[in-house]
Amino acid sequence: MTFTPVPDPVPRPAFPGRWVGGASLVLGPSLLLAGVLLRLRFDFFFPAQLSAYEHHPGLMTAAYSLVSAGWVLLWPGVVLLAARVGEKHRELALWGGVFTVLGLFARAFHAGVDHLAFQLVAAQGAAAATRTVGGAYGSFHVFSTLNAAIMGGWLLLAVGAYRARVLGPLRAVALAMAAGMPLGVLKGTTPLSVAAAVGLCVALVPLGVAVGRGGRTPVSATVAGRFLLVGAVATGMFFFGRAG
């Protein structure tokens, strides 16, 4: 009698894969927390953020760059987490994953507005930039319709991750804390921001490490080759972006 193994009814998706997904789950929350802490000393609302940029442009550029990079880098990890949840709870995975990724898109839009506002400070000074931003603050944009997704997606993912036993109860609560991260343009750091960023680190960084260790370890030459390739591509993209 020949034994035929039963295939996994819910195969693990090839995209984003354990290396990209695992790196996303580690780097995204870590960069976000670093950026949030860098701007902790300044008042939360936009006039103080613009004034802080005028007096500490390097520090504020680093802080906002780390935060925006953290949000963007999270999307492959969110896709991977939603896929894991979807193995047992498809609806929670679908809606939680879609809402969370849409929320990350909205965060990227906010980061673009932040960048423009800081360039106004560099060109005109903080007082003039504050008047300009204040006059336009609250104006409608299409991404404002995603405010509920920014918060609700993390809650749905947290419930799904707990019910699918991807995360335990404490780490699921930590993931849900991400819903409390302030949203919008030129938002600084509050105690709630720090708690939300720490929650993401507690929930996702161990998962990212576990995902990275969850398969066969490639040979050293393969790892070195991938790092060199990523470094070369990143360098080329940097100079291409600067040229444009």
C-alpha cells in the first residue's frame, strides 16, 4: 500500500514570502517607533511641528522620514499576517487586510503633505507656513474617506489574529493598540502614539522573526547575493529618484 500525503488545503502564498514579509514585520514597527520617539519632545499640533522643523530641520526630517518609511514598509507584513489569519477566518482576514493596507496608503498621503509643509518652512519660514497650513487645514481630500479604515483595519486584524491563533491574547491587544495612533497631517507624538508604536513592535516583531526562521536557511552565498542585489537596486533607485 502506498501512502500519498494530503496536500495543504490552504497553501502558503508565494507573495510576499517569508523573507519579505518577515523583514516587513520587523523593520516597519521598529522604524515607526524610532521616528515617533525622535519627535517626542515637541508639542503635538501642527504649529509646534512647523516651528520644530525651522529650528531642528535635520531631527524633524529624520523623525518624519522614519515614521513614513515604517508605515510604507508595513504593507507586506500586513499582507502576510492577513494571509495567516485567512487560513481560518477568511472574512476577518479580507476586511482587516484591505482596511489596514488602505489605511497605510492614507498614511503615505499624509506624509507627502507633511513634506510639502516642511518645504514651505524652509522657503518662507515657520510663521508663513503656519498661516498657509492653517488656512487649508481640514480641506477635503479623497483619502480622508479612509480615516475609519486607518483605525478599524488594525482592530479587525487583531481580532482575526487572536481567533486564528496567530497571536496570543496579549499580543493581539498590542496589535489593536495601533488603532490609537493619531492620524492626519503634521501630527506629532503623544503618549498614545508611543503606546501604539510599542504595541506594533510587541505584536509584529516576534512574528517577523518567527516567520524568517520558519523555513530552510539558504546558503551563505545566496544570502550575500541577495543583500548585494537589494543594496544595488536601492542605490540605483535613490539616484534615479534624485535625478527626477
